Amino acid sequence: MSTPVGTLVGGRYRLDERIGHGGMSTVYRGFDTVLERQVAIKVLHRSIATDSDQLERFRREARAVAQLNHPHIVTVIDAGEDDSTAYIVFEYVDGENLKDLVRREGPLPLPEAIAYAVEISRGLAAAHAHHIVHRDVKPQNVLIDAEGSAKITDFGIARTLTEEGLTADGRVLGTTDYVSPEQALGHPVTPQSDIYSLGIVLFELVTGDVPFHGETPVAVAMKHVREEVPDLQARRGHVSAALAAVVERATAKDLARRYPDAQSLTGDLEDVLTIEAARSGQATGEATMVLRSLPEPTRRRLPFSIRVRPGVLVLLVLLALAAAGITLYLLARNTSRGVGPAPAVVVPHALHADQIGQNAAHDYNPFGTGPENPNLDSFAIDGNPSTAWSTEQYYSGTLKHASGGIGVGMYLDASPGIVAKAIDILTPTPGFSVLVYAANHIDLGLPYGDTTPLTARGWVGPLGGDAHVRNGARIAIDTRGRRYRYYLVWLTTLPPGQQQASLGELTLLY
């Protein structure tokens, strides 16, 4: 039995409109008559309020969430019991939930989907730090506020409950569309269970649907136990291997393979967000806000146009134009006085930078399973060191592929050919190892994963290398005076402790 609309609870909170209903409670949009503001009020059904276990569960939710103060968790304002009416007062979030958003929009733009996952993961990390496991992470329990930010709500079946998993009568504690395998089997529930559920939520945000369907909730739960989550790239094209790998690891059945904590998941989601934003060339909505909140080393991988606010970008352009105008004026004045133009900037050590075309950079991953972020290739030669081409995420920490081959790289097309003397490398991820090869004809017809060595594919070398590349490194190349069209920067190791490497700018010198 629900409490009638118009009722005043706690002497100050008026129930104005029913906005949600569940098996234990009803949620109302309410009004705080003391502070004169809208609030959300969860009221325990009177029919079960006399059940001491249910009442204690309700009190436990209030105590648990009251410990949390995080921008991506709905805040508890008050709680109490009034004439057999137990209630919890939350901040009122005037917006829809993620489930309604997906129903209305279908699959979300990839940067937006990942941005929401980042915010949810950050909120879960805060809850887990207080030893609170949500246990019912689903898009229905994620609200989108007026600023577009995600907020987790409904900690009603929090970790402190004794009931767990699938019971004898077929009841599953939590929503089976997103339930973790261990929860469905009645095994101990840990923060990794929330991570699994968030992985399923991200799958739905990206594809527009949950991975499993069945005739009953129990049938769906058993699919989470027995079946692998479908391949994300097969469900939606143009998904990076990095994003697919994050979802695969978050939803691993084996706890040893699943992310150990929400902080680890958050870090990888932030990295993937930069990759997908760079691939799309733009970011809108909540993705823009999350990108601005990323740690500075991660933000450096973004194109300059995404990292800078539009208003600031316009100001920088105007300043650049003004500076160019002043420079032209001074050059003209100096020329008229017989001084002559300013000397040209030259590359040190009497070397010259080769001017290659804007489409001359190509990712190269012959031993792997496919292209290596081809949409980022141009960032390695665009003249802007703040943008970068990155390898995919290698969670093993090594560039050894399943085929047995080792390495990944990028080659530059210096058509019609030059006698290169060196290559300069700018990188935001120093510490990796490289070898440099050259070729005039390369075999690109072999399938990915083929173990044919580089030298058998047409590459000559190595002609130079560096075991620990620093930012701004210059690697000498010895071609023995021979002219080559293609020059390959071949990465053989990743930076210590990292799972990917980036090339911010490559410059061939002759």
C-alpha cells in the first residue's frame, strides 16, 4: 500500500507526485517545506514496514548512502520513521535515467557512452572505498541530471544484506539483465560484481541492447553464468579494439581476469575515451565534460581542438592571426630598410626535415589481428605534438601477439624516396624500444596474424634503433647511402608499466 500523495512526512516533506515504484518502496517527487526545495522521497511500503528484516534493510540503505559524498552518487539528505512510515530523502535529480535515454536514442555515440561509464565507475570507486557494494548496477539506477552528468541511485540492496544471489524459489536479488555470475549463483558478492554489471551497462549503451535474453529472469541469469558476452565489435561496427577489450575484461567470468577494482576500470575507460574522441574528431554532450576532467597525461593524447574550449580556441586563433600580422609588418619594414628577411629555421646538425604528405603515415600491425587505430595515423605527422597516434591497449604489458610475432609500428611514405639520416620522435609515453627499417617495396598482401618476418616482407634493417626512447629522441639511420621510399618505426616493447605507447610526432631527416 502506497502513502497518499499530499501526505507530510517527518513534519516537513510533502509527497507531491509518484515517480517510481518497486517491490519494497515508492519514490515520490516531494517538497521540503522548511528549505523550500524539491526533493526525492523514498517511502517503504506500509504493508512490509512491520517486517523487521525489511525495515532494517531500508535503514541500512540510508546509513550506507549517507556516508557517500560524490558528484556521481545521489546524495542522502535525511531519513526517518513517522507513524509507521519509513522514508529516505534524497536530492532531486530532474532528468531521465540511462535506460530511458537508450530506449529513446538507441545506441549512444561512443564517446558519450564511455563518458557515462567513466562517471559511473568513479561513483562506484567511491562507494567501494567505503566498503559499500551496490549489487544492482543497471541503467535504470543511473540518473542524468540537468547538466548531463550521471548519478548512481538506489543502494537498496547494498552489500551489508545477508541474502545473496539466486534463491531456491528462483528469486534473483538484483536485475538479471545485468547480474554478475557469482551473484546469480549465490556466491559472495564483491566490488568486482559491480564492475561486471557496469560492463554490461556499457555494452548496452554502445549496442542499444543487453547481451542476453531469455523466457524468464532465471534463464537470463544462467546465461550470465554459462555464456560469454557477445563480441562488441560484431554487434557495432567502428568500435575500437581497446573499447572491446575493456568490456571483455569487465565482464570476464573468471574473477582473476576481471578488473580487480573500479579504479583500474576507470583508468582504462579514460584512456579509451581519448581514443574514441580522437577517432571521431569531436566530442559533444557529457563526453566534453568528462574529457576536461581527465588527468593531464591522458588529456595530452587528445587533438588540440578537443582539449581546448571553443571560446578559448577562437581566442587563440585570433591571437595567432594578430601575431602573424605583426610579423608580416615587421618583415616588410625590415626589408624596406635593407635588413632582409629573418633567417629560416633549420634542423640542427645540418639535417633537413622531409616534407611528406598529410596521408603519408600508416599504422603497421602485420602480426596482430587487424589495423592499429588507423584513424589516428595522421596525428603522428600533423605538426602538432599534442596529438598522437597510439597503439591499442595491450593488457599483458607486452607487444607479443598470439601469432608469436612481436611488435607493432608505423611507416612513413617519403615518396619518391630519400636517403634518410635520422628520425625525430616526440612522444607522450617515453620509455618504449624501437627499431627503424626501410623499404622500397613492401608486401601488404599477407593476412593479419601471418608470422612472415619483416625482412621477408620487404623491409631492410634494422638501420637504427633505441632501447629507451625519450621524448624528443633523435635516432640515427644508416642506409649506406641508399634511397628508400618507406621508413618503418617498429616498436618492440611498451613503456615500463604501461599498456600502450603513443607517437606524437615523427620527422624524417635527410
